[in-house]
Amino acid sequence: MKQENIRMQVTKDTGLVLEGGGMRGVFTSGVLDAFMKNGYYFSYAVAVSAGACNGLSYASHQMRRARLSNIDMLAKYDYISLRHLVTQGCIFDPDLLYDRFPNELIPYDYDAYFKGGMTFEMVTTNCLTGYAEYLKEDNGDRDRLLKICQASSSLPFVSKMVMVDGVPMLDGGIVDSIPLIRSIEQGHETNVVVCTRNRGYRSEGKDHKIPKFIYKNYPRLRVALSRRVRVYDEQLELVEKMEDEGKIICIRPSKPVEVDRMEKNTAKLEALYQDGLAQGEAFCKKYL
């Protein structure tokens, strides 16, 4: 790795932005594994939902840990199920993902995370205000770190709200699926953005007004949910515009993604992971 190339093209002030996307996040885990393989770590990253989950393993320098949890452990534990929604209030088994995985089955290196020096922000949606919160934990509080990650990944309608600092939170992707503006506002004029959709993708769904009986005590959350499709498409347009202007580098799947947000087909997941790994390697070869 040539240090002069890093300074010239990807500097120490370049931000890393990680989109969510549920199980499409295996693409991101492949990209981040390529970064770790090549020994490259950003000093700042902002991530949302699945991007936050995968980004945590990058921040602790644990190569292939995210792949293990997303593919190998999915096949073994079947942690996406309506049964979990009924018994635990979340379609993704929260006890397994945010307790047994990091603390027992795939031990998370908390020491490496807290000593690593990376500023790592995770996006959540404040259910009271309907606005994004950009949270980090750098004081050694392991439980709070996991709670923030869980909140960032808690999909509306199929997950319980997660209390962080006494505030009910849900998936950050409701209001900020690609937190590029946040990174820029934090002083990072150039950014590497890892998306989980191919270039040109736009949402097929439509925005709808959320009935008052859904989240009846959270009117601002209903407003946020009622405009999420438009907001996401606007973010996709911004990413493509800034990419064309040479202001960001975007790493994205090489073709339209066949993996669903709650995908359980491990063959599809493995193929998408390998695409991410290849795209990450290509980035490292070109820019680092």
C-alpha cells in the first residue's frame, strides 16, 4: 500500500457511509472484509441499520465476523421468523443477535472497538420527534453500544421500539437510509459510500399516510413513515449526482440485487457477499 496514494485520493479526512438494507447488508460485509484484508480503516464512519451491524465488526477489526453472523449462523439458527415476532416482538431474534452472538457465540472484541480510535456513529429514528439521531458510544458502555445497534436495526411494524437513553428508537433507515449529509456536516468533504442497491435503482413502492391507530402515541413517527419512499429516492439521486461530480466514491452491487430485506436463501446471500468482496478489492486496488 502506497501512503502517498492514500493521501492523494482517499485522505484521513474521508468519511465512510454505510447504507442499511436488511440482509442485503451482506454486500457491505464483503466490502468491509476487503478493507480489513488490505489493512485500511477509516477514522470516521456513519452507518444505519444493517450497515451499523456490519460496521461494528469493521470497527473492532474482526474480519469475516459479519459474514459468519449473516450467512453461517443464519443457516444454523434460522433467526428470521414470524415465530420470533410472536414470541419476542421482533422478526429477527433479538436475544440471539444482540446477546448470544456478541457475548457468547461470535464474541465481539469490545476492547478493540473502544481502543481503535474510530469515530463510529449509528443512525436511529427518535420515535418521539420523528427525526434521526446519530449516536455513538465511546465511554466503554457495552450494553449501550449494543442497544444503539439494535435500535438502528429495528424495522418498523415488525420490531419493538428499543429504549436508548430513555428514548424510544427504531430503524434509522426510516428517515436517513444513506447518511451522506451527516458525514459532510461532520466535516468530511469527501466520502466513500457503500450502497446495497445497484446504480439507477429507485423504490417501486409508494408512500401512504399511516393510519392513526398505528403508532397512535407517536404522531411524528407516523409522519416520518409516510414519506420514507420519497426521502430514500431523493437520497439515491443525491448519491448519483455527487458521484458524477467526483465528490464521492460509491461502492455498490454490480447488478440488480435479488436478495430481499429478510432473505433466508444462503446461496443468494453468499453470492452477494462475494460481489461485495470483489467490489471492495477493486476499490483497494484502485485507490489505496
